[in-house]
Amino acid sequence: MLLKKSSRNSSRWQYWIKPWQQVDWLLFLLVIGISVFGGVMIRSTELNQKLIDWQWHWLVTGIGSAIALCFCRMRYENLLKFHWFTYGITNFSLVAVMIAGTSAKGAQRWISIAGFNVQPSEFAKVGMIITLAALLHKSTASTLPAVFRALAFTAVPWALVFIQPDLATSLVFGAIVLGMLYWANANPGWLILMISPIIAAILFSIKLPFSIIISDDLTFGILGIIWAILMGFVGWKTLPWRRFGISGFGAWGLNMLGGELGILTWNHVLKPYQKGRLTSFLNPDSNLLTTGYHQHQSRIAIGAGEWFGWGLNKGPMTQLNFVPEQHTDFIFSSIGEEFGFIGCLIVLSILALICLRLLHVAQTAKDNFGSLLAIGVLSMIVFQVIVNVGMNVGLAPVAGIPLPWMSYGRSAMLTNFISLGIVESVANFRPRSRY
């Protein structure tokens, strides 16, 4: 009788747990843990302001976790059937925010739904990952037509995001595309050529420290030409049109054009606050009270934490609100001040472990589509972590990119949890022998 009872209990347990048997629970628990800790740090930044953003953060963590668990049970292959619908909804939402969106801080990025501000550009990241995975899973990026096809479909949502303007999210789009193309067997030289015009634009547009020795025009011209010649060589070695040096001249001309467009973009496209962020990063001591204030205060807070920090809710810079936007883009500075170098190292180690688990899922997926989905999410998370931490410590310009699962932002949190759910679905439906 006892054996029958225990077998019944065991079968019931297996019935409930079976749909999640192969879920990567380590990945899931790491994300939950760092999200809860993010709420603790948000509360610390708001302790003297009587705000409840930390409660919202935990609530969204709970909702996001439930959504992720639901996605785990759904076969990710179903996303392949509806990827054009997903692509259409993504673009429609980005157009809708331009027509009926609400503006804040000089950008129109939010749509008000039932009293809540929703940021479609955040969810567009997931839509873009699904679309690219669907495009590349059959026709890999080993040929230029396949690469151009992927870039053509990416260009539409990217342009809609860029003109909001949302430079930060458009950069995340670029990181996703590069990561997924690389995983889909694109020639690394092609990827270098894709980003080379941006570097050429920087060399032509931004003043360099040694411009005092050489005149500005001459300095920019020399650097631009050297870079263009180097990219011409890369183009000649990697592009298929080698006859008469067409590939090399094409790559050289593309970078020269990129340099000129960079000057035009700097003078006529970028908003004043975007220019201020870039110039402050290159010369951090020039605008300490204006555009460089956020980053300067963040660096002071992190430095004040030294090895072990002041302790939770005890950081002077954090508790006296010296660091603006500390609960969102600069949450890492509060970790540095209150938990010191050791605390920062632990947080970065957890984020690195999350990325390693995402890579493991990509490597063990049963098909190209699932593998590309996981790599798309990995590319998104890695880029956001590097840029966010970099801008907190002064190694990257302030780009308005949140720290995944830790910064306050309901749309960003839900996007990350939906992405987690999709990756966990890829893990859950792997063959048992590969687990």
C-alpha cells in the first residue's frame, strides 16, 4: 500500500515537473537572484526619497519570471512559423510610437497603455532576434547575398529606432546583428568592413589629443586615409570581387564616404545632448558640471567604495543622491560604493556565468534556429553589460543603456525575461543525450 502511494506521488510530481525537465535551472536562478539584488540596490538609492521603484522592480521580476516559465513550456519552433508576423508587429509598434507616443528628455520612445509607459524599442530587440534567427537558420551568412538580406530586414526597425531618437537601442541592434551573423558563419572580414565606416566617421569627426601638434584637417585626413587603406586591404582579401582590385577600391571608398557622412551626422543629425556625451567621454574634465556630471559622480562613488564598500544603505554618495539616474543607468555605481571592488567583482562574475550558460544553450541546441536565438540574446546581454559598466567607470560614453536585470525599467526587464524564456525553451527541448 505504501509503495502504491509513493508511486502515485512520484507520478504526480513527474507530471508537474516534466514540462520543465531540461530547463537550465542554474541560468534561471542566477537571473532571479541578480534581479532581486537589483531591487535591493534600487531601494538603497531611493531610501531618502520615499520612492517605490524597487517594489515595481520586484513585481516585474515576479511577472517576468512567470512569463519566462510559460515560454519554457512552449516549443520555440513555433516562433519560426510566425516570424513575419513578429517582424510586422515590431515595425508597427515602432511606427505607432512616432505617431501616438509620449515624449520625455527630448525623445519620443514611449506609448501610454492603461497608465503605464511602454517602450516598444525594448521589445523590438526580441522581435529582431527572432526575425534574424528565422532568416539565417536555413540560409547561413556564408554568402554575401544572405548577409545583405539580413541587413536589409534589420535596417527598417533600426532606422525607426534611430530617428526616435534612441541611439543606445540602435547600438544594441548592431551588436545583435554582428553576433548572430558571426554565429551564422559570416566571414569575420565582412563584419569588420560593416563597422569600419563608423570608425572612419569617428576618425574624421572627433578631435584627438595630439591635434595640437598637427592641424585638425591634416590629422583627420591622415588617420582617415590610413584607416581606409587598411580596410581596402581587408576588402581585397575577403570580398569576392578581386578582379582589377574592385573589392579593395570599394572598401576604401566606403570608408572615405563614411568619414564624410560622419562629419555631416555630427553637424546636422546628432542632438546636442548626444554630442555632449561623446565630447565629455573624450575629455572628461571639460564638462564636469554639465554633460560630464553623471559619469564624474559615478566614478567618485565607485572609487569611494574601495575594497569592501561602506555597507548597504551607507554609501554617502548614494544616500545623498549625488549620482543622477542611479536607480537606472548608474546602478553599478551604488554597488561599487556600498559593496566595493569585491562586490562589483561578484556581480560581474554572476553576469559572466549567465553569459556562459547562454553560450552553452547555443552550443547544445538541437537546430540552427534555436542556437541563433540563444546567440542573439547573448549578444544583447553582453553588449549591454560592457557598455553600462564601461560608462559607470568612465571607459565608455554615457549611452543610456541599462544593466540587464538590475537597472530599473519595466520594459527593459520584461524584454530580458522574455528573452530568458525563449532561451530556456531552446534548452528545454534539447535532446537528452546532449544535456
